[in-house]
Amino acid sequence: MKLKKIFYLPILTVIVISCGSDNEPVQPTTFYKKENVTTKQLELSIEASGIIEAISSVEIKSKASGEILFLGAEVGDLVEKGSILGQIDQRTPKNILDQAKSDLEAAKVRLENAESQYERGKELHANASISDKDFEDIQESFAQAKSTLVRTEVSFENAKIALDDTIVRSPVQGTIISRPVEVGQVISSPTSAVGGGTILMTMADLAKVRVRALVDEIDVGKVSIGQVVSIKVAAYRDKEFFGVVSKIEPQAKIEQNVTTFPVLIDIENDENLLLLGMNTDVVIEVLNKEVTLSTPTMSLRTRKDIYTAASILNISKDEVDEFLKERLDGENFNRFIVIKESKNGPELTWVKIGVSDLSYVEIVSGLNKEDTVFILPSKSLFDYQKRFKERVQASFSFG
């Protein structure tokens, strides 16, 4: 993953050393370039790769165990909510339902008899025709008959549910993306199997999919929720898809010492062109702004390298020391030193910067339009050029 630069820095001319004899003059060396402060369109984007995946998928399982007698959908079929996806052998659940129905009818009869005995016993007890103990036994039998009726009603309802569970229906509208079973296979129920039961199908809503793009840790701080993303896939090279950043996952992925963060991008897939598992190229636009004042980033200097840059332009060390007496908040963050051209020659000035596309930077304050700034090599480049010049000159100084 790397940043896509829209504007590029002007190339600085490095030292040119003549490789002829000692009598041949050394070619003049240009150490800097000048450029005007102008209005510019700053653009910056992050490139990443990712894979199309479903936003949500549902595993379809049967609550009933047994042999599969019918499967109502294949991979790729779009099914409506409530559609029959499969049927399991109903013989055992139906037998259990018939038994529960018979038990329920018997329980109702027992309750009617117990209730009649209770009414007679209550009259007899009131007339002292039966003892208290006999009446308590009658009350207990009546209570047990009511309890038995409740249990058999529950068993009957559960048996009906178990029979209904042999018909597997779609819980949502979606597309079948996998079907690992076939008719005739014996499956287990998730309510009875330790392993969680057999998956009949997996389905997902493909009207809206997402890309899981891996963004380098250096760039992820520039990504924010709601950013518009350009997406391309190999199957449709001439077609551009657009998505929106929906989530930045907090857990990094580290592969071959490269740290990336998954960025989830939601895409409308009304035409069903995007298929799960497709590889994608993602471009996340993080900057697209026209700025009134801009200057090349290589014109910015810090306290550490301003002396080298100033010496190239014959600015004295005393002048630099006097300028650096002033300390500003935000130095090396949004405050930098720029050398600009003036009537009296090169002049040091503090500037406040804004956004940047890495090649150019917005100037918030410190410069005016049409000011001319000097673009000079960094201290490390200047030192390297100096050492290179000394080595070349030394190599031609003998004999």
C-alpha cells in the first residue's frame, strides 16, 4: 500500500565533476532551484488491495435430525424469506406427535374423572361422611390430574414444533452461496449434536457487499469513516465501482514484517456484478483541495538543516543565529522555515503550513502569492555531494 502522488518535486541538479585532466575547468554546479508560490490543486490518495466479501451471511441448519428428503435451492439461487429450503424425514416426529396426542386425550379424561370425584368428596366431607384424610387424598388426585394435563399439553405442543422443524425455511431473503449436503444424507440437529449440527446451506444478501482492504499502518491514520472509495476488479477493468468506508478494524495484521489494518468498505451491488472472493484494487481519496498558496515541500527547512541551506545562498551564520532566536509553537509540525527571494537577496521567514500531497504543501501564513522560494537539497544530500566531490577530486590529484 502506498500513497499515490499527483504532483512531483522539481529535480535538483547534483554536483557535476569534470573527469578530465587537472587543467580542465570544473563545470559550475547548481545547488538550488526557484519556484513561485502559486494556487494549486492538491490531490492525495491511498492505494490498497482487498477482497469482496458478504456483509452478513446466515448458516442454515435443521432443528430436526434425520435423512434429507428434499432440498429446495442450489448455489446461486435467490430465495425469498419463508421459502422451503429442505425437508427432513418426518416419520419419527410424526409418531411422537401421535403418541403425545393420545396422552393428551387420556389426560383430559383423567382430569374429568378426578374433578368429578373431587366434587363428590367435597359434599361427603361437608356432611362428615368421609374423613379428612380421605378428602385430602381426593384433592391430591385432582391436583395431579391437572398437572398431568399441563405436561401432556406441553409435550403435544413440542411434538408439533418438532414436526414443523422437519421443514427448513429461509429466515431472510438472500442468495445461496454454499450447499455442502445432498438429498439422502443423514444430518444431526444443533440442539442435540455436540458439534453444533450439520450446515445445510449458507446464504447472504449480495445486494450490498463489502471490500476488506488492507491499508498500511503509515496510511491508516488518513482514512476516516464515510470516505468515498474507488474500486476496480479484474473482471470489469473498464468499470469503476464506488463504496464508502464503514469501519476501520482495530486489530492489525502482520505478514512478512508488514503491518496493515483491515478497512471495510460497503458497496451497493444492485447489478450483482461483484462476486464474493473477487480481488480488488482500492483507491481511497484523502485529499482533493484547491489551495490559494502552495510551495514544494522541499522548500521547507527546520532548525537542523537551515544552516546548510543558508550557506549555499551565502546567508551568514550570524544572520541565521539572529533569526533562530525566535521560537514558535508547532515547529517541525506545522511551522517551518522557508528561504524566499527579496530585493535584498535571499531572506529567511517562518511559514505555517496546512494540508500536503507530499510533493506540495499548503501555505496558511508567512508567504504571499507570487513570492519566489528557494528549493535546496537537504543537509544529508548536501553532505553526500560534498564527500563525493572530495573523493573525485582526490582521485585526479596524483601525478
